Amino acid sequence: MRKFAVLFFCIMFLIGTDTFLISPLLPTLQKEFGVSTDIAGWMIGAYTLGSAIFALIAGPLSDGWNRKTVMIGGLLGFAVSTMLCGFADSFWTMCVFRFLAGISAAFTAPQVWASIPAVMPPARIGKTMGLAFSGLAASQALGVPIGSWLAVARWSVPFWTIGGIALVMAFTVMYLLPDIKPAAQPGGKGSILSRYLPLITSGRARSGFLAYLLLHLGSGTSFAFIGKWIADQFAYPVSQIGTVMMFLGLGTFAGSLISAAITQKIGRIPAWMSGMLLLSGLYIGGPHLPGITSVTAAYFIIFAILGVLFPIAMEALTSLNASIRGTISSLANSTMNAANTLGAWIAGILYVQLGGYASIGIFSAICLILSLVMFLAGGVFAKKPVEVQTPAAR
């Protein structure tokens, strides 16, 4: 069973690395393709846009297919589209290939979460879920800096490397993972919409997902241009930016490890409130720090706090209705990617038009304050489940 846990960790590590890869490479790619700063963020947003759109349908659709087949197809598409990024000869071709990679990731990642209960014994499901999530955190700590270091030779090398590894992973899944065929389900063609209906009709669910959108909009906008800001402010090359990114990823990883302990010690709502307020202050103050050491320390703390808060938010959302947790997870993934897409676009405009990275910090702080208000005022942390208002929802 351990081989499945390692497999799922590696897949999520690979997807996470590709998701965050563009940020430290942004100054290099901007120069390579000759694009202005205000639209450069779309090389990040194209990936998350593809993932956001198709995550809404990929999860529910794949419930009726062999998950092993879907995972292999997603990894093959991911491998090809990511390798093509390394051959991009213009800004727009890069955006197209990143969009396709995002679509492939939208079909691949949900299969990991859905396959774990199918291949692991009940006593190991929770631990394996945690290991798969740690793959995402580890990708930011290790995968992105490694990609940045590979880019020293040529900016294309990280894309070719990730694509090649994804190809190997596809064949590994083919030979290692058993078939995971769907159980017979009623529902018909209208079943996808009906699964979302309980969330659409619930005011608490709407508040929760809007708050979740604002949380990722604030953090995603800040992250999108942090590499660009470090390059401009401190004249750091891409390899050294990757090293800074490693510490940010280690912050997320550390925060995710202590999230449950903090929540148990002081409670979800106090942990949420104190974390969000502290984040808001750090986002405002961070861009004004004088040196790279203090900047790295501040943003390590920021990402550690985010590592604590994200599991709290996901627990609150999935607790809205235990019978449709798969649908909630798909919608949460789409919400996250939509926020990161919008954040990459907003970051470029703010950076160029409204005073550089300091304006991004203020925008991020405002988003987090609004998210805090929505989470609390909307009753998202209440334990009463959202009612299922349609028999087709599950």
C-alpha cells in the first residue's frame, strides 16, 4: 500500500511544481518574449484559467469513468503540453500551452483524491490524504526552486524536465495502479448540475466560497509578482529568486504540519481571525522591508500562516455537506484557480499603474479582511450541514 501513497505524493508534487513554476521565471520569460509587465502575469493565469474552467466538470464527469484511465490520460496530456511550453516562441503560444497544461491538471488531480479511498485501507486513508497534500506544499519548497536552478542553463529546461517526468509517471500509473471502475450510479445527463445545486441555493455555502475566493485572490495576487518584485528591487537573478521561493514553500509546508495542532489548541475561529489579521499586516508591511533577508523572513511567516489557514478553510467548506464532498472539492479547486487567474491579471496592473509591489500588498490585505468578514458573517464555521435539496445530489 505504501507504493500507492508514494505514487500519489509524486503526482501532486509534479502538478504543484508546474503550477508555481512560472512565478520565479516571470522576469526571464518577460524579457524572452518582449511583453510588458502589465500582461506578463497571463503566463501564470493561462494555466490556472484552464484548470479553473475544467475542474468544474472534470471531477463529476470522471465519477463515471475508470479513474486509472482518466489519470493516465491526464498525465499524458500534462506531459505533452508542458514540454510544448519549452518550445514556445511567443507570449501567446506560451499562454496556449499553459492553458492546455491547466486543463490536463484539472483532470489529473481530482483522480488522486478520489482514488485514495478506493485503493487504501480505511485506517490509512487519512494519512495518505495528508501525504498527497504535503506533495503540493513540498513542490513549492523544493520543486519550484529546482526548476529555477534548471532555468539557469535555459528557461526551457524546467518545462522539458517536468514534462518528461510526467510521461514517466503516466507509465508508472499504467503498471502500478489497479483499475478503479465506477460504481453504478443513477443520475443521467443532468447529474452534474444537480450536484452543485445544494451549494448554489445555500447562502452559507455562497458566503463560504466567496470568502475562499477572496482568500486565494489576496494570496495569489501577492505570489504572482513576488519574483518580479525581488528581481527589480534587489537585482536578483532567477537562481537566487528560486532560493527565496524555497523558503516560502518551506513556510507553507511547516504551516500545514502544525495547522491541526494550532486548531485543537486555540479553536478554529480564534486561529482563523488571528491568522487573517496578522497576514493583512504583513502583506501591507512586507513590500517596505529594506533587505532580502528581512523580506525572506517576513514572507516565510506569511506562507507559514497560509499553510495553517488553508486546511481550516477546506475543512469548513467540506463540512458544509458530507454527502457532496467530491463536488465541494471540485468547486474549491476551481475557485482557487479562478482567484489565481484573476490575481495574476490584477497584479500586473497594480504593479505598473499603482506604485509597484506596495499596492499589491494593500490589495491583498483588503481581500483577506473581506474574506474574514465573509467567513464569520456567513456562518461558514457553523457545524450545521447544508441541506441537500435535490435527490440527485450526492
